[in-house]
Amino acid sequence: MKIRPWVIALAGIAVAALYMGASAQSGSVLSANLYAENVVGGGGGKEAYGDFNAYAEPVAQSLCYYLEVKGVGDVTSAHIHSGKSGKNGRELVALQLSAMDETCTEAPGETINAMIARPDHYYVDVHTEAHPRGALRGQLSG
């Protein structure tokens, strides 16, 4: 049986399309709206708010994000934690605030895959000196 050149070319295109499709789906967008009222036990005030938007890539073990907060004063730390709404959980990924710039951090691929699969089981929180247990909090969504 002779294989025609166009069959080989078509097979090559199909393999390339599958590879490109898999590469394009290697990451996911995660976001959260942060409010003081979401902090278990109370947060940083009614006028305080924040936004978190990220592109999570488990294969690259990378989380590139924007984190912006307003009305909380000086931020001492920010993290992604495991935990459903209304429940506190353990810290998984440390976050940095950067004025209007995207920031990237490393995180284990398994952790990123878990956040992508069940984003509502994770939350972002922001801490200040006045609110060391949390000034703002928001559950992730995909």
C-alpha cells in the first residue's frame, strides 16, 4: 500500500493542531473581587476593596497576576489560601502588590491545577498592620 504525500501532510497538520490546542489550554484565568465583609471575623472597613486577576499555568508552574487594593492602608502581605467561602484555610501562594504591573510567581503545578479545577475552594486575602488576620478577602472564580 502506497501512502500518498497529501495523507502524510494532512496527518502532520492534524498532529500540529492537536499540539497547539493542548498548549493553548495549558493555562486558565482566575479572578477574585476582594471585600472587607468577606473576611472571617471582619475586615478592613466598608470602603475597602480589591481586585485580583491572574493567568495560571500549571505546566510552567507560574501564576502571573494583577492585584490592586484600595482603602486599606499599607499592605503587609497577601496570599492565596485553600478554603471555601466563610472558612479559613492554609496559605498556599504568597502574592506581592505592584503598582499597575503584572507580577509573576512560582507555584506547584498540582496547586495551580487544583485552583483551576475548583476555584471556589480557594481565596485571596490581603493583610495590613491594622488587620493582621485579613483586611480583604475574595473567593477565586474561573
